[in-house]
Amino acid sequence: MRTIMLIARAGLLLATVALGGCAAFEKPRTAAARPTVEALPPTKAEAWMRIANPEDVERLRGIAGAWQEGLAAARQGRFAAALREEGDLLRPEAALARPAPTPGSYNCRMVRLGQTGARAPAFVRFKPFFCYVEVEEDLLTIVKQTGSERPAGRLWDDDVSTRLIFLGSLALGNEDQPKAYGEDPKRDMAGVLERIGPMRWRLIIPHGQSGAKLDVFELTPVAQQPSR
């Protein structure tokens, strides 16, 4: 009987040692990794989109459609020859790299695509005027200095490298300064500035206050300009 008990104790001891050995080889448990959230750097477009009203954001997103509608309206109005005469000014894909204009004086003119009324033509060329590009703080601005309606606004960098975003408003009559963008929605303007050739730019305003499909301004530098 005593022998049997000794054998049982020996078996129990061996089992305990075996279990201890297995525990010694177990990998230590580690805490579960916590998920990390990395904040992405802000995009260039986020800066101007914080300022632009939702309606203007949608107009700028739909600029390709405005081009299509404006050109189609002009062709239907039998202005196909006039469209060809304008060359790259009215070619939607004409944008080139490095869109920022040089500060200084510019000769400007506007071409309008799409009817603004039942009897209005779908293509109109307006008389040239003078405008100015200058640096205000860290942004470029465009100011039309002559005429009864004078657009003015700032140019913002965009995620599309071939364009700048224009956000501005319209000064009327004898007003010395235009209202700030967003101060009067009826005067707000939103568009895209592109370079389309050596020392040649265009400012495209889709579905603006005039009711046209597109207002396209051509900008070419001049040495001097008259005061308003």
C-alpha cells in the first residue's frame, strides 16, 4: 500500500513539473494595439472652399458643363465662325501650367456665351477695358478699373495645378471699392483663372449674375493704363 502511495505521489510531481515547463515556454500576453488616426494635411482647395458659398462651389464644380452649354448655345445661334476666331480663349482644354499672372496692368476684354434674355444673342464681344493684378497680403487680386461694372476679387490656389480660383464681387457706378465677397450675394462672383499662352490669361465665370452660361475675360499685359 505504501509503495502504491509513493508511486502516485511521484506521478503527481512529474505532472506538476511538466505543466510548469509548458507555462515557461508560453509567449507573454501583450496589450491589444490601439488604432491610431493620422490627420491628413489640408488641401489647397479647402482654403477657398471655407470662404465660398455653397452655390458658388457647385458652379465651379460644374464648370465643364457650363463650357459645353455655352459653346452649344453659341453654335446654335450661328456663331461658330466667331468661336473659331477666338482660338484658345474659348477652347476648354487650353489651360497651361503656372497659372499665376504677373502683377501689373492688363488689357482686358470679355466674351459672353449663352443668352441673358429671350432676344439676347448667344455670343457677345464687349469693348476692351483695363484691369490690374496686384499682391494683397499673400494673395493675388484682380481689379477692373474702368467701366460702370467693375469686378474685383482674390485668387486662391487650388488642387488643380493649372488654375486659380477667383472669389470676388462687383463694384457699380461711382463706388470706390467693391463689397467684400459674401457681403452681398447678388454681387458675388466665382470663377477660374487659367493661363492659355505666353503672357495671356483668361478668367472664366460660370453661370454668373448676368444669366449667361459663361463670361470669359481675356487678360494680356500692357505697359500703362489710364486711371478710372
